[in-house]
Amino acid sequence: MRIARFLALSLTIALVGSVAAQQPERRVKLPENFDNTGASFVFSRDVFGELLSGDRPAVLSQKATAPAMVASGGGMSGGPAGGAPAAGGAAASGGNDWSFISAETIQDEVKKLNLEISPIAMNIREFKGGGYAVCRRNFTELAMLFEIINESSQDVRWKESSLGARDAFWKTADVCKVGTDQSFAAVKQRSTDLDDMVRGSSPSFNEGDADATWEVIADRPPLMQRLDDAFEKKVKKWVASESEFRANKAEILHEAEIIAAIGYAMKQEGFDYYDDDDYVGFCDQMHNAALDMVKAVKNDDPALAREAGGAMAAACSDCHGNYR
């Protein structure tokens, strides 16, 4: 009886293996300089904690020694290879033009993030129970926003302290990969600083690094989480019908400008694949669709909003299909 069961099990395994072998393997185009030792890290929330084993490579673990980009006006001059203007209006000199996101949207988003962080920073149980991941996402976005403030030609609040605040926020995001007493203490301090800034005070930050690069300032996984929150949980349902569109126009405008900013930021030099044409194309597709969404709101055009929403969804699925 045991021999019969063994033979039946062996035959089943062989048949499953045979069927699997006949299925065509979907191959994905990889960048020319791709190192397949960490193949599916692109959209992981915690690449080193979830997917990889062994020591963290020095080039990624030592942020202070990251190669510097050319500084311009105290900020960064990244952008597409060859200095060509990027979607959204990058200047020919190589500087970034963030005029597509308004000072009001930036300021409102900072205030919203402050409200989300504050209760977590006052409750260590909530922090250790998952709030640290929220803090990582929010402080990463704050670091991105304060770099935008630093580079922007617009009159945005907190511009004078933008570099110092930016560096303080990315460092806080970095320690929030885990929920510990030490990371909670860091969040509590930065939450106090952020709240003071929103209320009009000027906390004292260390001098910001004018040569900081995007691989230091903002990790892609937390920004992808914010992107998912903006589109999948908000904009997607708001543009599904004319009534929803008209009832949520102010919120759609805000989220569309945030999506445009994330799409534009994630193709800057320092992010993985920034020199891969396909990846940059997906970022541009997302960025341009978000700008169309902004146009739809300003022109009260629900049909254009639905079309822009479809383009955003396509950019997400196409990019994930190629780089997941």
C-alpha cells in the first residue's frame, strides 16, 4: 500500500512539473546594467528585510558617501540624461521646474501629514503596532516636499529652513523601517518640530546638505505607497462618475498635483532605473496623466478626468508588469 501511494505521488509531481514546463515563460526587458542578484526588489516595501539575505551592500548602506549631483541654488540639478527638458517643464540648464505643483498644495499636504503623524508620535503602542510604517511613508514624503520647496521658484512657506528640515525628515524616515524605542524617540522629536513649523515657529535644524542626492532623500517604496493611496483609494473612485467628480474637485486637484510630483521625482538621477528609457517613460506617463487630471478639474471636464484616470492606471500596471 505504501509503495502504491508513493508511486501515485511521484506520478502527480511529474505531471505537475510537465504542465508547468509547457507554460511559456514571460520574460521582461531589463535595463542593460541590471544586476539580477536582487531581481524583484523594485516595489518591495523593505527590500533588505523582506527579499534579500546577506550583508547590505556598502554603496546602498552608506548614504553619507553617495555620489553628489551638481548643486544649483542650494538644491539638486538632476533630470533626464543629456539635459533635455523633462515633462512638466524642467529647465534647459538642468534645474527642475516644480511649478506644476502649487504652493497651496505643498503647504496643505505638509499640514495633513502633520495631523497623521502627531497621534502616532504620542502613543508608543500605536507606533510599534504598525504606526512606524505610516511614519516612514509620511516622513519620506515630507523629505520630498521640502526638497521641492528648496528647488521651487515659488514663494512657499518654510523655504529658508527647507534643506535642514528635508535632511531631518529623511533621517527620521530611515529609522522608521522598524518600530523601536529609538525610532519612536526620533519620531516624537521630529513630530514636535513639524508641528512647530506648521504653527509658525522656526525649529533649529542642522545645516542641510546642498549636495544630497535623491537616493538619500527619498526611498521609492514609501513614495509608491503614497501614490497607491492617492490613486487607488481616492482619485480612481472620484473620477468614476460625473457626480463624484464634481463633488470632489478640490480633493482631486490636490491629489493629482501630488501624483504629478511623485512621478516627476522618481525619475530624477539617484533613483534606480533613472537612466532606463522604459522606466522614465512610465514616470512621464504618470506625470502627464496627473497634469491632464489637473486640467480636467480646472476646466470642469469629467470626461477628461476619466481619460486621465485610465492613463494613470495604465502607467501603474505597465510599469509593475515590467519591473516588479
